[in-house]
Amino acid sequence: MHYVYRLRSERFPGQEYTGRTKDLRHRLRQHNLGQNISTAPYLPWRVAFYAAFESATAARAFERYLKTGSGKAFARKRLWPGG
């Protein structure tokens, strides 16, 4: 499986990160160990949302969409309202 995920910082309200991986537990561990330059300053992280896809192509396309303006609007309204 391939996962698109949304992380939320536990210490810094409003800090969020969207990514893609094949191993969600391992990737979250990497984020929380500070092994990602983009997320290291905002430790610790928790998974706020994830979606599973059978193909890497579909996961990549959904991740790209979520990082666009319309994808962000869709996600705020449908995937993580109030967050």
C-alpha cells in the first residue's frame, strides 16, 4: 500500500505537513526523530489523517492535489475540518 498522510505538530498549533510513503509508521518515526529537514523544528508530530492507495501513481497524484490551492480548500472542508 501507498499512503498520503497529514501530520499535525503537537507543540506548535497550526504547523502541519502533508506527505506520501509506503510505510506510515516508519515515516512518522523518522519525522519524530528529526530526520526530515522540513518537520524537524516542530517535533513531536502525530498523524491527523491518512489515505491508502494501491498504486504509487494514485498516491502521488493525490498528494500533489492536496498541495494545490483547490486541494487545500477541499481538505479543509472535507478531510480535516476544524483542523
